[in-house]
Amino acid sequence: MKRNLLLLILPIVLFVTSCQKNEYVIPNRTIVTSVSPGNWTTNDQGRTYRAGIDMPEIDEFFNENGAAVVFVSFGTVAYEQIPQVFNGVSYRYTTRPGQIVITIESSNGTGTVNPPSGPMDVKIVLIESQ
């Protein structure tokens, strides 16, 4: 009886111990850039401003399968993740192949806004996925 039980358990033990878990880690990428005051454009009399950041790292595959997280800083060492509302101005971003577009508008959606008068530092974290 013990022998039969041992013969039954032995293959299971060999099978379980021979399994190996393969874990693949794809590191993210961090890119720091800035948006100059002259990069902001509007086509609705100042209700919305947009600034594009060239991102050749974002191709069609990444845009469909990866993720981008964007942080902004206004000349300080503190970065804040967007979307964000700061001093009544709403900051958000969209991604498309080759570009990230940062958009600012009034937080209530009805007023006009002024684009940043100085450079805005931008930290972009690209997170790849399979």
C-alpha cells in the first residue's frame, strides 16, 4: 500500500518541482523635457491652449498597448501628475503616435486662460506592455 502511494505521489512531486516560473520585466522609460511659452497655440480665442511634444518613442503599437503618465512642474523641483487643476486652470494630455499633446483650459470650461508665461518642465513616463 505504501509502495503504491509512493509511486502515485512521486510523479506529482517531480512534475511540480520541475515547473519553472518565467517572469519578464520590461523597464519603463522616463523622458524629461520642457514646453516653452511660444509652443502654446489656441484656435478658440484663448479658451483652450495646446502644446505638442514630439515623442518618436510612441509608435502605433505603444499607443495601443502601452501607457504614458505625464507630470508637470513650473520651475520647482516638485512634479505634479496631470490631469490636474491648478489655480483654476485644468491641465490634461492626450497621446497619439509620435506626440503627446498637453491641453489647458479654464476649470469651469467657460472662461479664457493664459498659457504659462515661463517654461513648463514635463516628465513623461512611458510604460510598455505586451
